[in-house]
Amino acid sequence: MVAMPIVRLVLKINVMKMEQAFQMGYREGENTFYVSPQNWQGKTKFTTNFVKFKSSFWKLKSEKFEAFLKTNVNLSSLCGKMFHV
């Protein structure tokens, strides 16, 4: 997985293009997916309401990721938010 330098809000035209591209389902060998802080209804959910770690490994990974988001001015608005694929 490659981290993108900047995350932007969902544009309706992009969603429409993706719907058309995936109308026949995922294509073999396709390695691209779209990540959004909003769900299909356009609502944002926060990790504090959903994330319960059963593993200290994943808790540490999440804390490290949150720290990374906080240090980047372009990504700090994503802190504590669920990502939808």
C-alpha cells in the first residue's frame, strides 16, 4: 500500500466514474481502491465510537498512524475518523 500525499473530500463526479468502472465487478489484476472518510451516505464516523482493540499490536499500529496524521497539516483533519473503502 502506498500512502497518498494529500487526501481530499469525495467529489460526486469521481464516485460516478468509479460506479461506472466497477459496474461489472472487480477486474482481475486491478490493484486500485478508493478510501474515504465518509461512508456511502456522506456521513463521517469516529474511531472512538467503534474501535475496540483486542490486540496490543493493532492498538500500537493505530496510535502510530494517528500520531502520523497529527504531524501532517494536510492529514490532521482525518485524526480519529473511520476510513471507508
